[in-house]
Amino acid sequence: MTIVDAEELGGAITEKLAELFSETNLQGFPGNRAQYKVNAQETTELLVKAAAQYRLAADKLDTKKIEDLAKRW
């Protein structure tokens, strides 16, 4: 995943969360929760994708490089 893709994913998550928790949506909650189920599921899927990308990035970290950087500080 490139930085651009990460930013796009982060932006999509932020937009979905803002929509999900907007004042308008929260006013009728919990009575209107079925109406927002799809949005909640989409948000969850985006968060799962982001977590997977974080795991991939963490797996790619070179422990030796991190140790070398820590020694410099």
C-alpha cells in the first residue's frame, strides 16, 4: 500500500465515521439504527482493512534498522 492509498483509506474511514455519528443520525437513535446498519458495516470493513495494512507494515519493519535508530537517539 502506498502513502496515497493509506491517506485515501484514512479519509474514507473518517468520512464514514462522521456520517455514522452525525447529529442528524444520533437524534433518532436507537430507534433508527437499522437505517444505519449498512454504513456501520462499511465503516467496520474499512477499519479492518486499515488494521490489516498496519499489520503488513509492521511485518515489513526491519528490527535491525529500528535498533540502529534507537542507538542514535
